Amino acid sequence: MVTQALVFLIAFVVFYAAHLTADYPLQTDRQAARKAGWTEGDTDPRPGRHHHGWGANQAHAGTHTALSLIALLLIPNLALGLPLSILGTIAALAWIHVSHAAIDRRVGVAWWMRHTGQTAFQAHGGAAHVDQAAHIVLGLLPAALLLAKLG
């Protein structure tokens, strides 16, 4: 018998594995450098253009979304035969895309660190850790959205 807890657990593990894969081996240096917002500098390969990083941000978030969809279709759905609702899957993938893009702009991460007494941690590279924590915590919602068919 498939329980809601089992679907939630498997979906969260699948989403987390897709997240790590998209954030590390599949993220380009260009995306990492520009996804939070960027304007040209001395090392710009295309000087004269002004960017704000949205293209890199959306390409990176799109990688997350596409990889999450593929992982969902291959593991819970095809391999395990778990029931996934179309509406729940669409809602989960939309949440993954939007939340990942928003977190990676780092505005919320910087605000959090300033307002929780973590400025020294932030100055020493801590933003990447807070960023990952936010992705994990907000990654619980898409796993829950997949329960729509079972509820």
C-alpha cells in the first residue's frame, strides 16, 4: 500500500538529488557568477552590454526544473509506479522553479543574514550555506504538493 508519507519521502529525496545535481555538476561558471545579479566588469567577454543576471538565473532554475521532472518521471512514476497527479506535479515543478530562482538572487539570503546576526558568517562565505538551507527547507513544499492525488 502506498502511503502519503512514502510518496512524500521518495519525492523529497528525488527533488534533493536533482537539486544537488543541478546546483553543482550541471551549473556553469557563468550561471554561478551571474545568477544573483551582475553588471559588466573588467573581465566581461562582451563589453558594452549591461546585464542583471536574469538570463543566467532562469537558465539555472530551468535546469533544476527539467532535471526534477526527469527524475520524477523516471524514479517515483516509472520505476516505482507511485501515483503522481498531473496538477500536483505541475505545482511542484512551478514551485521548484520560482523558489530556486528567487533564492539564487540572494536578496532574501542577504536580508536573513543581516537580520539574524550573521554578518561575519556572511563575510566569510556563509551565504552559500544559508542558500542551501533555504533550498532544502523550501524543497519540502513540492514534495507535499505531489500528495494531491492521494489526499
